[in-house]
Amino acid sequence: MARTHVVLPVVAGLTLLAGCGAAPATSARLEAAAAPAVPARPVSLTVAEVPGLGDVLTTEDGRTLYLFTQDSTAPSATTCLDECAQKWPPLMATGGIRVTGAEQRLVGTLIRPEGGTQVTVGGWPLYTFAQDTTPGQAEGQGVLGTWFAVTPEGEKAGVPAPVEFGRRTSPASVRRSPTGRGARCTSSPRTAPTRRGPPATASARRPGLHSWRPAR
């Protein structure tokens, strides 16, 4: 009988410990199941005019979007990580992407090394700039010669157009070479120089015209 009294408390204690150990695990599973999932929120891209830069892409709240020339476009890849990504927050997407003022076909996404989906335009990963605090600011333009606002075409904003033949050439002054080997610049035709001499008389200027005298 003594042995019976010894065994029963041990069994009861084991049962109690098992129950205590199971409760936290069950509670954790219930909390995880009850935690709401991150809602998918569409990202909106729009176009705004920034003084000195023209039309550039912005977020829906007017934040200027930038590209980083150290990234790559084919395939799209980002090199702005860690501290860089704190100064230049990537434009992330958890849902669809709405585009206004630009072509939808230029918009894409990439998976960042640390996880998450970043929006791209023209292959370029998009970023905002932490020092832009109000809509329409573009303090990041030209920083280190590698950061530029993005045009609706997915190109660098504020960059001068290419110069032809070392100077800007109007389309009217560029003609195709007769040999078909390229374009050549032409200028207005030269006029033949005029010869200067004594002033011509009325009769010399107009043949057959005689001088007129009043009748007496």
C-alpha cells in the first residue's frame, strides 16, 4: 500500500507538468492564427512637374521618385542596401500598382535581397529620398552624380538632350547625304555677289524707256 501512495503523486505531478507545458504552445498557435495578415495595399505612381526638372514620377502623396545608376536594369537588380536603403527608402509594393501619366508596360517589380517587392520603371528600381520632406521637393537630384529623379519614360530627369555634331542642330538643317552614308549639315545657299558701278539711268534700268521732256 505504501508503494501505491508513492506512485500516485508522481503520476499526478507528471500529468500537471504536461498540462502546463502544453498550454503555452497552444496559446502561441492560437495567437498566430488570430494575428491579422498584412493587408495588400496598391501602390500608386503619378506624374508631377518639378521646377527645373520637368515631369517626373512621384508617389501618390507627391514624393519624388529616384533611380540609382549603380543599379542594373537587365535584369533589374538593386545595390542600395542597409544604410543606403535608410537614406533612400525603396518604393515597396504589397499589392497591385496603379499608374497615372505613364505607360503601364514600363512598370515592374523585383525581389530585394532582404525580402519584399520593390517597384521598377523601365527596369530601374525606384526610391524616395529621406531628406525630401514636402511634395515637389527633389533634394536628391544629382547626389554623388548617381541619383536622379525619374521621368515617366523611366529615364534620368534633368539631363540635357544629346548634342549632334558638337552643337545643337535643328532638324531642318540636317539632310541625308546623296550617297546614303549619313547626315550632313547644310546652310542656306549663298547668293552671288553684286557688282557695284555708277547708278544706272532710267533708260538703262528699263530698256525702251526714253527720257521725257515737257512740250514748249
